[in-house]
Amino acid sequence: MAGRRLAFSSPSTPLHGRDQPLSSSPLTDEKKLLNALSGLSRQLTLLTSNVNEQFANVNGQFAAVNSRLLTIEDRLAALESKNCNGTMEENNSKKRRRVHNPKIAEAVRRLHNSEANCRRYEPEQGLTLPHNEAVTSYLLGAISASPDLTAESDDIVSACKTYYESVRRSFRYKQPELASRAENAKSLARSLSRRKRLLEARRSVLAEDEMEIWRCATIDLMSDEEDGIVDGVSGWIVRPPPSRSLELSELCAMLQSRLEATPKYRETHHIRLQN
């Protein structure tokens, strides 16, 4: 209409700065920042608590493992100590049994086999069985009380054990199934003893210029001497070892001739017969 004015603003017309509404203020921004910091602090506290708890669990597990390792180490140390003591005792026991005193051994043998003694070892039984233990105790007490012998108890017990073993060995060798083995053992021991004496006797008449050849001589290279009869003559049947060299055999023959030229040697040794 002409002459009428409309008082309104277009929606697209921007408002002046002082007319705009306050969407935020410095106080509101500070409050949000404080809330964010507070939330972050709570998260850090929770995280720290979780980490401490995990470390506590790890420390507890480590302590348990460490305690278990210490226990294992203690057990190993105790076991090693026990084994060491047991080895030392075993070695001492073996050492005591190896002690050989001829006087004590002879006293044990005479007392055990005397007619007045009715306590004797039973070879069918073990040494630790009651009967044989009583025999050992009797021999120990009787020999310890003897004024002619001064010995420790361990040495006397060792001699008793050694004599028991000889009694048991003699008993076993008398069994029919072991008779042939016993005879072979005696024959082997006798042959070894004779070859050893032969080696020592020949060495005693050895000349200085013969040492080089004799250096390789051993017991096994000495002749085997067995009791026997050849053409009605009794003596030792000589069997030279086939592995002996010709030079050593010739030297042995020469040394044997020197020995047999001595009257004392001929009187104490049998005639050597070649089979």
C-alpha cells in the first residue's frame, strides 16, 4: 500500500556483533578444561594402580620362583654333601679293608681255626647276618684284649672281613659246579708266579751290553712251566711263548744257562724239560 512502511528484517540479513547471542564464555571454557584435566587425572591414577598391581604380581611370582630356586639349591647342596660324605666313607671303608697287617691277619686266622674256638664263620651266610656278625665281634674282642697286639678296631675288623672272604671263596670253589674254575684259577696263578720268578732270576744275571734286548722282556714273554714227566723224568715242562722274538729267545737261553751253572739255583729249582 502506498505510503505504508513495513518494519521487519530479512532473515538473510546478518545481525550486528553486539546483537549476536553469547554461545560460550571464558568461564565455561575453563570449566571444561578443568573437567578434562580431572578425567585425565583419574585415568592416570587408574593406570598407575593397574601398573602397580601388575608389578606386585610380577614381584610376587619372582619371589616365589626365587624361593623355589633357593630351596632347590639347598636340596642340591644337601645332596652333594651327602654324596660327598658317602663317597668319603666308602673310600675310607675301602681303604680300611685294603690295610694289611700280617700280624693281625695271622692272629685272626689262628684264633678262628683254634680248637678252643666254637665260633666260626659260616661261608653259606653273608657277613652281615647275625651268626657271622657275632663271630666278627668275638674275634674283635679277643684280639683287642691281647697284650701282644696293639691295633685299631677298624684294622682288626678289616682283617676279619678279609679272612671271611677267603673262607667263603674256598667254600665256593669246593662246589662241584665251580671245581673246574677253581682248578683253572690255581693253575693260572701258579703259572704267573713261576714266570714272574723266572723274569726276576734272569734279570739278576743280565750283562750291561744285553740291556737293550732285555728292555722289551715282560712276564708274558717268559716260558710257561708246568709240572710233568717226559721220558720218565719228572720236572717242569717248558713252553716258550710263540710271540717272543728270536733275539729275546736266544738271550733267555743264554741267561738260563748262567742260572743253571749256579749250584744254589740247581738245588732249589726243578729240571726244565722240553716237550
